[in-house]
Amino acid sequence: MMSSDRTDYPQASTSHMMKTTKRGRPYLKDTLDLFATLIVSLQLTTHKQYFRTFPNSFSTDEAAQNLASLKFSQSNRGPDPRDKSRIVTTTTTTTFSMTREMAKAMCQHFMDARLIENAADQGSNLFKDRGTYVLTPKGLHVLERFISKNGINSDHLQPVFASQPICIKLLHLERRTADDEIIVTQSVITALFRRFVGRQPNYPSQNATAPQDAFQEYHERSKGVQLMDVQEKAQPLLGKATVVHKYCFAAVSALEWLCDFTSVVGREEAAEMAAQFVRFGLITLVSDKRKNNDSAIIFTVRGSAPGGNSPVSVSSQHGEFRCTAKAIYRITDEGRRVAQWDEHSSSPRSSVTNLHERSSLEGSTLEGVARSGPEATVSAADAKIHRRISMAEKLNSAYTGSKESKEAKASVKSNTDRLNQILEEPSYRALFREFLKANFCEENLAFWVDVEDFKRKFSITSSAQANVPTGHGGKGTPGQAAMERHHESLIKTAFQIYNKYLAPSSQNELNIDHGLRLDLASYLSEVMTNLNGKAFDGQVDASQAGAFNATQLQMLIKLYSRIQTHVLRLMAMDSLPKFIKTQRFIEAKQWLGGDASEDIQFLTSPPAPPGLGSEETGGAYITVSAKATEREQRQHQLSGSSTTS
């Protein structure tokens, strides 16, 4: 399995084998990136198998054909180090090459990671030579983040995102650089266990009158592993009375849940994490009623010291988990304490109190949840407690935390800061858009969103495609060709934004400062006159897209950004004070609370800055799907409106 990297300037190329672990699988990051690259390169269509049709699917042959020679090109724009006024573009092309058998083996890894599944037989764990496959909710979550991070045109994938469930929150466990094994610490197991059992015991609803659709069923599973009560029959001869064990779950259900909602790869790794739960005294075996001749796979994990969540008498240096169809486990008293169910029931948002805030490379917010209660055996590294101002607090005008926050409230920027928080949260932003639409000023937010998307696409763009041989000897690389197409698309988008929001008498003309409008018109007049020799009449023609260069496009982006800042202030001063007083916003804030869906949420102490600390300490964090969050918010609004009516 070969991959090669090539950068168009300066000319350079490398070739290397994909790294694999001692288990024989590729490193997880490579697996996720290759999976997303493959899906972007495919055209997901309707396939037939066993007299059934499966939309948004692909076949074994299609996957193998694309993986045989798959190219991923990424182009980045930035200032020329030798001339800051110029923009240079660097394009890197990565080519994956593998045989059909290798491609099938790679797709098997995708199945083990629960990124794809057999459309005709969802219970099958084998990638077959002639099969039809669809993306799982976890696969869609990974794909969405890959597309957003790399600036990929995903129009052909929108039907998939719109019609299938998406994992709204995916828990990632950090891995060792050397061997890609999960770094197990007490805080990591605590974070994983809390996500595993949920904020409240997840018993199936007894009031369901109609069968659940795929979205509802997945939503219920996402709350935590589904629990049940198990009755142990009386044994009079042994002097044992009937016992009812609460908070029980099947061992197989636990493995399935861990594979579907976390970054573990395969049942083997999931069983190891479940064995850690046993080791730390969080769960215990109730029964395993398999027959003597039934096979049993038992995973055992060992630690150099007793687990830190519990007293030494409760935890042990090893844990054992039985992966059998009949095995039943229950959550222990210690497990319920660590889960903080009692705290959640008295204070629904208590789990988000001890948090840490910092920015990621994507401008996201990172969270870290600290433990509560006395924990005598917690190591110093795991005992760090960080405080994060929750989304609810940021939006609450009564927040009176530090001196800096008070000064910020008193400043002119306070409303702008609060509006930025609303725009960063997909659920609030969708609600704000509806409010503006009802007040006939939706164009302000629409312009802001369009420019944000435009700026992101300008900085980075990527493409993925199968390498189809051509009959002519073209000089341009696939990455360069993709960049040229993207450049034309960017200029058309820039012109569309101008014609839609800024041209005189345009469809959604913005009410902006005269000086800003004059600066924009002067620049366009100068550029357009030089291009075609005609006087600028206030309109731009998309057919002239190819004539704009990257430096001119960047100048246009700077002018758009100034107008964007002006529009943001207008919305902050005029629309925001009215919006935050509406009943729908108040209800949404209560519903989301401090658990608003930032892009990334750290559930353990954030990693040390680069260069500090030589050991990898591990950690757990959650990534949040914007598409799934917006969909959930819409469903919540619909259910709320139907209840009131």
C-alpha cells in the first residue's frame, strides 16, 4: 500500500508505505483520511442487491477501482515571502496505490472502524467481494469534518447528509505516536465511561406507541448504552432469594456502542476498553449463561497499579471482559458515582462546570471536564481542574465572573462578542436567521455567512479523484487542474456575492456605510476597466472570472471583510437586543444550556503546549457535527411547536 506526496512549488516528491500497527491495521488517522478521500472521489448512487435498492451506496468494485490509484490534491494560498503584495499557491498531491486485494483489506479496516456497513446485511462484519455498502452515522461525522477542514466541494454528497443519521458527538481517545495504541489513564477511562453510560440511565422508553424511524432509533442509542433490569431466579436449595439487578446491559451491546460512538477501531479494542471499566470497578459481570461447548473470547487488561477511580479494595490491577452473546454486565455503585447521575438529575447542566477554554486551529472551543468528589489516589497529572465559561454564561448578560468580563460588558464590543457566540453555535445561528427573516433583514446574516464560507474556501481547497489515464500528454498535474477550476469558481462566487448584496438595486442590497460602498466601487472600477477597457457600470459579469488573479481576489476579500464587520456591528446593535428577549431564544438557551455544541470539546485536561513534557499523557475529546446539531435543533423546534399547538 503505497502513498506518494508531490508539491508543485518547489518540485519535490516522496514515496512511502502506509504505517501499520502491531495488530496489522493502518494508523487511525491514515484510516480516517483515506476513507474520507475515497468517499469524496466516489459518486454515491442507487444500487440493487437481493431485489432491494439502496440509495447513496457504492459497490466493492467501485471502491477497489478508485483505491487502485487515488489522488488527493490540496492547495493553500498565502503571501509570497519575497513579495507580501503577491499571493502564491502551493499544491500538494498525495497518490494512493494498491491492488484489488489490498483495497478490499483497506475497506475491511473501514468496516472495523464502523465507518461503512453492508447495506443488505448490516449485521455482517466482513467486507465481501461483491457487496453494496453505505456510510454509517460515524462515517458521515468523519466525512463532514474532513470536508470542512480541507475545503472540499461536497455538493454531490449533500443528499447523503440530508437523508441519513449523523453521529452528533464522536468521542476520540488519544493514541501513542509510536504504535497508535490508546493511551489509558484514569481520566481517559472516566471520560469514556461517562459518555458510555450517559447523563442519565438510558432505559428504553415504555411509552412508545409507534415504531421508531432510523433517526429516532439512533438518537436514543446516542444517549448512552441501553440498559435493562435482570432478574436472577431464586435458588431455595442454596438459600438464595430472587434478586433484581438494575442498570444491566449485554456485553455485545457495549461493544457495538463503543464502536459506533467513539474512535475505537473494532470489537477487540472496544473489549479492551470495557475490560478497563471492569478493572476500575465501574462495571461487573452479572451472568454468562453460555453453554459449555460455546466459544468464549475473554479480554484481560493489566495495570501497573490499582485503578485510581476507586479505593484499592474496589479496583484491581487487572480487568476481564467476556465477549459472549449471553454475558450480562451491570453498572456498579462506583460506576454510578463516577457517572454523576445523581448530580445530573438535580442539576441538568452540572457536568459542564469545571471546564477549560482554548482555541483550536479551526477556531473552535475546547472543553475539559474535571471530576468531583474526593479521589485520594488521583495522580497529580490527572488532578488538574480547569474552568471554562459555558455558552450559556457567555450569552447571559448577568455573568459577573472576572474583572476582564465586567470590563468587556461595559465596552461597546460586548454585544458584538455575544453575537459572535451566537453565530458560532449552529443551533442559535439557525434561530437567529429565522428571527431576521421575520423582521425582513435576513440579508445581513446571509451576507456574513456567505463571506465566511468564501474566505475559508479561498485559503484552502482540496479535491479527491481516481486517477483516470488520459490520451494526451498534459503538463498540468491533477492538483493544478483542480486548483484552476477552484480559482474560477471562487471568482464566480465573489461576483455572485457582489451582484446579490452590493450592486446598485441588487436582489438583497445591504444598507452599508457610504464610504465602504465607495471603496468597493472604486476598486472594482479600476480592475474591471483595466480588464476590458470599458467604464464600470456597477455590475460585474461572471464570464470574466478567468481574468481575475489571486492577488486581486484577496483584495476583494479584504473589502468584503470590512463590510462584513460593519454588518456584524449593525446586527449586534439593532437585532441582537431584540432577539435575546424572544421566547424561542430563551427556550433554546435553556435546552442547550452549557452543553452547546462547540466544534471540539475536551473531556480531560488539555494537552501540554508543544515542547513541554516529554511523555504522552493521553486524553479524550469530543468532536461535534454541525449538520447533525442543526437538524436536532430543527426537530426540537418542531416538537416544541407541535406541543404548544
